Amino acid sequence: MLDDVVELLACPHCGSSLDRIGGALRCTSHHVFDIARQGYVSLLPGGSKVVGDTAEMIAARAAFQAAGHYAPIAEAVAEAVSGDGPVVDVGAGTGYYLARALGESGRAGVALDVSKYACRRAAKAHPRVGAAVADAWHGLPIRSGAASVLLNVFAPRNAAEMHRVLRPGGELVVVVPNSGHLAGLVDELGLLNVDAQKRQRLSDQLAGRFAPSASDTLEFPLVLSHEEAESAVAMGPSAWHTGSEELRERVRDLGDPVAATASVTVATYRRT
């Protein structure tokens, strides 16, 4: 793990800075966190009961992203990122969007996710990315004001913590699905619907801490094989409610290829 990544991190127990000593991170209060052989570190505080995405969900997401289906979203996120300084991705998953945002900029990136399976992949997503298992609802293990940019793509938001770790005037890039996201799959496969008020709830969550600066709707067609359609479902929240065999049977009844639509909002905010 790079030194310029470590210096952004904070102990989840006492909030003090961390130093790398051998194969572990240690704070001034002598809390120690081992760096896993896959390159990530767990900074989960005691008492966290949040269940992260499973190995199967992360594998499905990695395959779907590798096929390029969400490349337009990754490009939009990268284009929305401006300035310089460290980038922290809250709910980073595989690190796909963070890697695209960093590009060849030379800035450091931190991928935070509650799933250790996600962090295993995120740690290898880009040479300048460090990954840490973290529970956003128990506090982000990032020093106050350390981040220049925050990413939050298809992930939960703790507005107070995001405000704390982002420097004054820093940039927050959020991606949320619109109500028509994955049309062609949702109704046909009986998947969870996106709340029609999601964008309004996003604005309400961030009000008082972040000021909106830009918002764009991104919509594009998806042409999927049956296997890719299964991955699109298996990588998201509907995976918790649909068995793999049941999903496979439903997908077989669809056309081949499967025609669907991606529809998201890419919104940019400034920390007030």
C-alpha cells in the first residue's frame, strides 16, 4: 500500500493517523491492522454488523464491467472529476470507477467498501489505489479534510461523514440510477424497482452540506447475452432476493440478445 494512500487513512477506533510498519498499519494508540496478502486492509470498527456484497456478486460485477457495458458511466465519472489531490471512493466495489477517475493523473486513490471481496479486487484496480474494508455508517476511516474528491457510485451515502473527510470546496461526484434503469430486465425478471423519488432524496440527504454544481442524465442501450443479463442482476441488490437457478430460468425466457436500457444521473456537488 502506497505511503501517500496510508497518510489519508485514520484509525477507526480513535481517529488518529496511521503509519505502515512492515505488513501492518499502526496508530499512535497502538491499534494494529494487518494488510492482507491481496493488498487491502480491514478498518472495520468493532460492532459493525453491515453485510457486504458476496464473492459471487462481486465476480458478476467485475465480469459485467470488464465487458464494457457501463463504460459510458465510468467515462462520465472521470469527466466530472476536476482539480487535483486525493480521490476517495465511498462504496467503491471493484474499484472500476475510481481507476477510471484516476487515469494517469498521478493522484492517490482510496477505495472504501464493506465487502472484503470488493476490496480484494479494488486493491488491484489501479497502481495508485489503496483499498480498505470500511462501514460508512460507523464513520469513514479517512482523516478530516484529506480528500479532494469523493466518488459515490450506486452506493449508500453518509452525508455527515462525507462532508467531514472532504476538504472545503472539494468535489463530490454521485451516480444514482433513474427509475428507468435496466428497463427490459426489471419488469421482465421481477426485479426491485428504483424509487422514483431517488433523485429528490439525494438532494435532501446532501442539503446544507453540499451545493449542487452540475447534473446530467445519462441513458444508453444495453445489448446483453443471457449470461450478461444474469450478471446484471447478480451484481446488484436484487441478487439478495433471487436465487441463481430461478434467475437463470427467467432469463432463458427472454430474447437473445436481451435488449435493456441503462439510465442514471451523474451529479456533482461542492462541499459548503
